[in-house]
Amino acid sequence: MKILVFILTMATAFLGPVLVWGVASWIARPLDRAAKNRRHPTQFTIVDFLCLFVLVQAPTALIHAIKTGTESGIQEWVPYLLDCYAWGSIGVIWWKSAEIMSRAGINTPWHRVVLLLVVLPAALVGPLLPFIFLMTTAIGMLKFSSNFWMIFTGACLAVGVPGAMILSAHLVRRMVSSSDAIAEVPVEVVDES
């Protein structure tokens, strides 16, 4: 079992960043191109800040579900260290995502919510979910009542993760093209003289 955990850890460490980089650039490439071409001013909205709070809550809840103490062998300060790491990394990723959306001219609140709460997690966490599933199952953090549920969960991940990434890529392309249409609408100039 220790060899399996070691192999999974090494695979996650070496393949994880490559997968995340490849998937994120495939999904976000149209958004990045639009941001470079349009160069709208950077603006943060209330919707963006609400999305940040939602994004921070999920990992915080997962981190604080970890049992600490002498029974588990995990020190009491570990969740707080993980909180700092999660909040910092999510904050930086959120900041850059909101900035790129603004520069690309994505101003519709609903589009910003979908990009921050669906596309961003699918692009950055999606490629790592199979590794996380296997690793947490191997070390016993994730326990199933029967092998059926473990296989069912693995099958859902095998179908859901690629499906979420394909859906995210489609949503990005659709939102960028709809913001193109809005950007191309001529503005009437009213002469007040």
C-alpha cells in the first residue's frame, strides 16, 4: 500500500501541474486572446467578491473536516497552515481571473459567476480529481461502505471530469463570442449643440 501511495504522490507531483496547465490553457485561451485584444479597464464587481467567498468556503470546509490530535497523528496547527495556503492560492487565482474577465469585456454578472464558480474550478481542480480520489482512497481518508460505491464514484469521476472540462471550454467560447457581439454594437453619439 505504501508503494501505491508513493506512486500516486509522484504522479500527482509531476503530472498534475502539466495537466492543469494544459487543460487551463485549452479552456481559457479564447478569454486570454479577448483580454489581450480588447484591453478593457480592470473592474471588480460585487458578484466577483461573492464568488471569492464561495470559492474559499469549499476548501476551508474540507480542511477543517480533517481530524487532528493524538489519535490521527496530525498536529493541531496543520489545518491553519492549509487554510493560509488555500486562501492565498485561491485569492491569487481569483484576482487574475477577474482581471482577465474585465479586460476581455465580460461584464454580464451571470457570465462572471459561471466563469468563476464553474469554469475556474473545472479547469484548475478537475484534472487533479482522479489523482486525489485514488490517493485519498489508498491512504484510507475516503472510505466506502462497499466496493460498488467506490467503483461508482470512480466511474462518475471518469465521466464527470472530462465532461466538466468540455462544458467549461464551450461556455468560455460562447461567453467570449457573446461579449464580442456586445462590443461590436455601435454607440450613438448625440450632438447637444
